[in-house]
Amino acid sequence: MRDVAIVSFAQTPSLRRERDKDEVEMLAPLLGEVIERSGIPRKEIGFTVSGSSDYLTGRPFSFVIALDAVGAWPPIEESHVEMDGAFALHEAWVRLQHGDIDVALVYAFGKSSLGSLRDVLVTQLDPYYTAPLWPDAISLAALQARALLDAGLCTEREMAQIAARNRAKARQNPFAQLRGDFDVEALLASPYLVSPLRKHDCPPISDGAAAVVLAAGDRARKAVSRPAWIRGIDHRIEPHSLGVRDLCRSPSTTLAARKAGVLGASVDVAELHAPFSHQEVILRNALDLGPNVDINPSGGALAAHPMMVAGLLRLGEAASRILDGRAKRAVAHATSGPCLQQNLVCLMEGDP
Amino acid sequence: MYDPAAGDGTLTAPYVLEYTYRRSLGPVIGRFLTGLRDGKIEGIRTPAGQVLVPPTEYDPHTGEPLTDFVEVGQSGVVTTWAWIAEPRPGQPLARPFAWALIRLDGADTALLHAVDAPGPEHMRSGMRVTVRWRAERVGGIGDIACFEPEPVR
Amino acid sequence: MSEPVRRIKAPVRLAFEINAGHALTGFLRAIAEGRFLGQRCVSCHKVYVPPRGVCPTCGLLLGEEVPVADTGTLTTFCTVNVPYEGQTMKLPYVYGSILLDGADIPFPHLVQGLPVPEVRMGLRLKAVWAPPAERKPTMESILWFSPTGEPDAPFASYQEHL
């Protein structure tokens, strides 16, 4: 395996609604910034891959329009996943293993504000048995939360504490959307959205974009002083039908973590893509994180949740703490599909 | 150059995306939905003996094609639920209801559907519910109008 | 009732409010005022009409606004003969790729005002605008493009823009 590292990371602020710029106008300055920060000239980028969903804009091939922001001339080698940018990063990592190129650009973007995200996400469900009932994303997450509460693995108070803690940590993150000190009693007194989930248990709706530059081996060492080396990366998926899964656990996260070398590794930081508060409990358990791990110093997905970007943000935020020396080893997680159906786990480390 | 500070904002426009998909079902999903039209619920049995409801074409563990249909009960147990106080367009009921995963008698997996209960205080995991059929059925998951709490004996 | 069910109707309906973005908004507001506005790339200096915020070859945000004439040259075109869902035009009609004077990329619009068999590459065209009271920030404010009567533009003048 070639050593591949994240050498730079950039993001736009996550906003409830980006009223001024369209996706291309959001991306162009961002890509310029992430490339400049990497110290690697644009022409050395051998592979470009993005993560986004046409369903957010309601227009097929909308990701092709986003290529305007890349300046794809002369023609570039490019790919796209109709998924969170974290999975695009995985593809870039795989591509760099071939050994013929040393640098890849990964980006992700999405404007959830354009449509009704809860309802748009119904279109990812089984079209025969499930989608015709239009179970929105919050309803499905609520089914998982109830199962977790019934199993005694979590309480509504813990969920509120998780929401409050993430948003308090987000005060240090100028890019996050929901930041501040929230009183747990006040949160618990608020009405249910879809029981047992209250508004604070759910992610905000966000428009945003993020980008990462990956470099291999010596090219990474030449570019930055402390590359965030990817020591392991893996993703696994469970069946799509909720009625077949154990909603209280995340076996795909555990398996991906095992393959990525995370289980048993002691990490300083864990960035977990848990859009709903109860899911942080499931993921902590699945990754077997110790009590001293700093979870979601960025504020996580409860503080900012640009769809298709939030997973890449976890990888970028974890990497940034290695790049600037705040952390030695970090785990980053990204998810896709309802109720943590598919999960990516990445172990990163800085040089000693 | 238009000036966003002038307060006009960028132009927006409503855009409705509508597709009239008709999906072919194949022998397994087709048989299940035909059963619903005819007022019965069938699962499919795996070689390991598990009965999957709703049926899938392939064994989730081995990937082998499945063909062994078995009728299951029209009542079962709620394994988890969630109360939606403000239903959204297209959902099974227009008044507040519970989403639930329901493991029908004879099945080993749970079906997602709605439960028409008077309020969230009437819902708990482990309760029994029974199917309410739609009067006119066409062969779709909506042939089950919803489930309702089984009367407590 | 013994016929097996073979298909389901599975309609999808999603409502969006899409947003034109900064550059396109400026362009469309000018269209409502009866004029074309391009934007120039700060690096390669090409003028884009309509401007989409970024130069696609350089990946840089576009710079200065550049007024562009409402006359231009027809580069390539197609004649639509086959009816289709959503059709509003009477068949046959011509849809052309029009390079406005001062712009570096063509954009598509309708070509009318001459018999369809006479439409040809190099035809000089002018925008036929909707009456001022009917103009809105949409490309429908231009009804179509019609011949100016000038001699055809030489191939060399637009061959790089095909």
C-alpha cells in the first residue's frame, strides 16, 4: 500500500441558505484555496473526484456543471460519486494506489435549501415497499432512536446532552452553523418533532462545500510539514431494509473500523458523522472509543450538515488537527443512507 | 453588476420535478403485491429457515435466489415506533399517526408501515397490531391502509 | 382477479426553489432590460454569455461585466422535425448556436424569420425582443433571432467556436 496523506483541507461556511452564490460560485474560490494551501501546483493534480447529489438541485448531471469550478482544460481525469464526498475521497485514495499519479483533488458540495430535504431523501428508499409510504428522513431516524431507548442503550437526556455538547464545541468553529450554549433542561422541555426526536436531536439544514487535496509518499512530505497520513480506510454497507437490520448497533461501522485498523488504536480525536444525536451513541459503541477521546471538536453534523459534504468535513476536520499538530492520531467516520446504513471509517496519523 | 447589498437578492424560481414511473416487479415482489391485492400477506423463506417479510429476491446472507413463499399472519408485534404529529404529503394517514416496524406472526423480519393509534401514549414496542385493508386494492404496499392496535383481551 | 400484478405506478414529485446565483442573476436582470451582458475571465480574457460565474477553462471567478451586442452569427444549428413531450413550437423549427458579437462562446436560441431550408451556418442574426412591458428576467424575453440581411459571416470568423 502506498502512503497517502491529506495535505490540505478547506470549507465554506455552512449556511441555512446560500442566497447569493450558486454551486459553481461557491466552489471556485474554495478549490483555489485548497490547492494553494497544499503548496502543490494545480497542474500536478492527476485525478479529481467529487461527491454530490443531483436530487438536491432536482437536476440530473448537475455535478457536471460544477466542473466549471475546476477549470477542466486541458481535459482532466475526473470522477464523481452520487454520495458524500467522504466516499469520493475513498475513491481518490484507491486511485492513488495505482502509483502512476501522486496528487488528487476531492471536493463535495450541496445546497439542501433548494428543496425539502426530508422528502428528497425518500427517493433513496426502496421504491416498491417503502418509498410509496413517503417515510421522511426524520421519521426513519426516530424509529432507530426509539429502538435505542427501548434497549436501554441511551436516554433522551443523553441525546440532549450530545446535542448541547456538539453545539457548544462548535463555538470554536467559525464555519459551523449552529453554535452556542444550550440548556439541556430547556431542550428536554421542547416538543417532539417526530418522537422521540426533538428539533435539537436533528441536524440543521445547510448549504456548503468542502475540498481536500491528497498526496502520496514523498510528494506529501515535500508539500506540508505534517501530512495527515491515512493509515487505514474502509467502508461497509448493510441491507437497505430497516426491518432486517439491528438498528441499535452499527456492524458496518465496526467492520470498517476493524479493516481500517481503528479498533484497539488509541486516538486523540474522533470526528463522527452522526446527523442525529442518538447516532453518536451507536457510533461510539461501534468504534469502541475510550473515554478520553475528543469527540467532534468541530461540532460535528449537529452543528453543520451540508448534505453530501458533512462526511468529507469529518475527514477534513480530523486531518486539520493533525496538519496543525493539535492531534497525533484521529479517526474520522462518514455515513450514507438511512439510519447509518453505510459507513466509512478512516484512521489518520501524523509523523512522530 | 447587480449588488446583493442592495437587497434584491439573486433570482429564484419554483421548479417542480415530476416523473410518472411505472416499475416492473418481477416474480417475487410481484407475488407479494398480488397477495396484498388479494388480501393476504406472504413472506419468503430462506434455506436457513428465516421468513422474510416483505420478501426479497435473494438471501441476504448467501445471495442465493429465493422461491419458497409462505403466508404469514395479518397481525404482529411492533418492534419500534415513532409518533409523527404533523404528517407530510403522501404519507399513509393525514392525521397524526405512528410509524412502526411490525413483525407479523410467522415472520422473522419487520415491515415498515403506519399504525393508526389515538395518540403516542397508546404506542409501545411489543404491542400487537393488526392490518387494516384498503377497500379497493390495486397491488401495492398501500393496499394495506395502515395497521391498528389489536384490541386488548 | 387472478392476473398477477406486474407493475406499480411509482410517481415522484419534488418541489424546489432554485436559485440563479450571482452572475446569472446579473445577466437575467439585464435581459429584462433588453440587453446582453457577458463577463470576462481575468486570466484567458474570454467573454462568456451567459456568464455562469466562473471561467470553465481556468476555474476562476469571472471578472468585469462586458456589454455585448444583440447581433451575432449562427454557428451550428439543428432543425427539429419530430414532435416531443412539452413541445410548444410548431414543427419544423430551427434551434441554433448563436455567437453574439463580442462574445467568445455561443448559446442556444430559436432562429425564425426565414424558410427553414434557407437556414445556414454563418447567417447573421439579430435578437427579436419581446415588447418591453412583457420582458422578464428569463431567456423568453428574446422571442427568437432573425436574419439581419447582412452578408453571411465568413467561416473563419466562427470556426473556433464550433
